[in-house]
Amino acid sequence: QTYSWEIEKADLMRIFLVYHFGGIYMDTDTECLKPFSAGIADYSCVFDQEPFAQTRVWWSREQTVMNNMIACIPKHNFLKYFVQNQKKDKPIHIQYKTGPIHLNEFLAAFRHGLSP
């Protein structure tokens, strides 16, 4: 069985590519308001964060990472965990199947040493 929506494939492919090669991925509609600072080099994996107000209103969460900007070293442990634990039987809504909410569920499980 394959993922039926192109966005599902794109959501996963961006992470697979950054996992394998490392580097920075950004959606074409992402606007940088400031240059990346040297501080980004202090981290081995960085994701964009959804604005606080949107996170609270849309998802009833305190914090939500997004998949529109990913910067990681090759073979980062979190991306490895994400790639190795994909399941196609997730709920129908793309946000929960391959999108940002899916990513956040994996991040929470990874931080606590749990299975996704």
C-alpha cells in the first residue's frame, strides 16, 4: 500500500532526504525574516516552530514544531527514529498521518523513549 496523497509523499520525502544527506530543507513558501544565525550551528537538528497563538487555537497545544523547515546533520537519531517507525495505518487527516501533528507525536515519544 502506498500513500495516496502527494502531500503525504512530500511530507515524508523531505524528512527521508534530510535524514540521508543532512542539510536544510525549506518549503518554497517559507519566508526567512532574518538570516540564519551562527546559533543554528549549536544544534544537530532544528525544526521551525508554529507561532504560539496558532498552536493554542488550532491544536490546543503549548508548542508545535512544523515540517516546513528542517535543518539536521546526516543520520540524526531523531530522524532515524522517525524514518524507521512509519506506519501507513494512521488516521485519515494528513496533519495526523504525515504532517506536523504526526511529527510532534514522534518528537514527544522520542524525548520520552517511547514507541510512537
